[in-house]
Amino acid sequence: MKKNSLSHVHTPPHLDAINRQIVKCIENSDNDFSLLYKLVKKRDDIIVNHLSSIEDGEKKNFAKFEVEKNRELLLTVNNLLQEAKDEVSKLIRSKAAAKKYK
């Protein structure tokens, strides 16, 4: 995920800040999934609150861009999940192979 790629031209500053935190968390090699979950939840809350505070014309534009950014985030998180599953599978196979040779 590119730096701050969750933000767009209609992103308010408080959402931009959480977007940067999410990108940083995703780019971190530790992949702290509990922190990522909290940040994404907070992002959702900010988006819902922002949508309720803007006018209909702005809502449409904001939502249009936000749907695309949510798709990108979903794809990235699903890729991270698959990578984590693959790591666990490798670990299990390695453990089984090690037991064979004991």
C-alpha cells in the first residue's frame, strides 16, 4: 500500500491522520492485527460521523472516493490475512517434519 493511499481529495484532516496510522501499521513488518483492527474500526467511526455532518452533494462525492479506498483497504487486509495463514501452514508443516526426524 502506498503511503497515505487511503486518503483522497475529500478526506478531512482527522480521517487523514487515522489513514496514515493504518498505512504505517500495514507497512510494519510485525503486522499487529489487533492494532490494525482498532484503527480500521476507528476509521469506520470517523467516516460514519463525517457522513452525518456533511451535505448531500458532498456526501455523494466523499462516498464515491471512500468506496474505492475501502476496496483497496479490503484487498490489502485480505492479502495480509492470506500471508498470515500461509505462515501458519508453513510452521505447522515444519513442526510435523521436525517430529518425523526425532
